[in-house]
Amino acid sequence: MPLHLTKVAFGAASVDLLAERLRARAAAGPVFLTTRYLPKRHEEVAGQGSLYWIIKHQLVARSPILRFGEAEGGRVAIHIDPELRLVLALPRRAHQGWRYLEAGDAPVDLGGAAGEGIAALPPALAAELSALALL
């Protein structure tokens, strides 16, 4: 089972703004985040795990992690797919940096059998309904 990472989408007040930011970065080249240290369990994540984004204390979307590489200044680059995949929002406390997320604890993608019909909702509405515990 793949292992995932979670990260706060700093400065993104909504899923739409995060998606727009990732599209803009993709137009300029490969999309990656930098971190100080290579995750110890990086082999369980690369190519099979995802980076789950936290916005307003909820996991709301994911970006598949393609690979890990080197970045400037001896840092580590986490290369991600710039196309966001919306997930059924789950509460998650904010944190600095990234954290591991086991596959069994990861939320399901919207648009699949579990999220059928919800994917048609605008992301802001789905997030609001989830915050009210209606989804």
C-alpha cells in the first residue's frame, strides 16, 4: 500500500486558488516543492503516493508525487503532478512542513463510486458542506 504526505497549502484560501497556482507553475516548467530533508520513507511514496493538501483544516485535494530529486542549496525537490484531484474532505490539523499519511487513512477521491455526484459540486460548496458535516 502506498504511503502519502500531507502539507498545508500556505497562502491558498481555496481549492480553486491552489489549482490556479499549480497551473501557473506548470506553465513555467516542472512543478515541485522543496524541503530540507529527504523523507526516510521516500521509497514508499515516490511514484505511488500523493501529496494531500490541507486548506482551512481539511484535506481537500491531492497531487500525485512523481519522484524526489535535488534542488538548489542542497535541498530536496518533491516533484508533483500539477493536476489536482479533489478528495472527500477530512478534518486535519495544520502543521509545518509535511507529515506521513497511511493509505488506510487517506480520503477517497471524488468522482469515484464513493464520491459519485459530489464531484459535480463546485469545490467551495463541497468544502462548506463538509465543514458542516453534511458530506
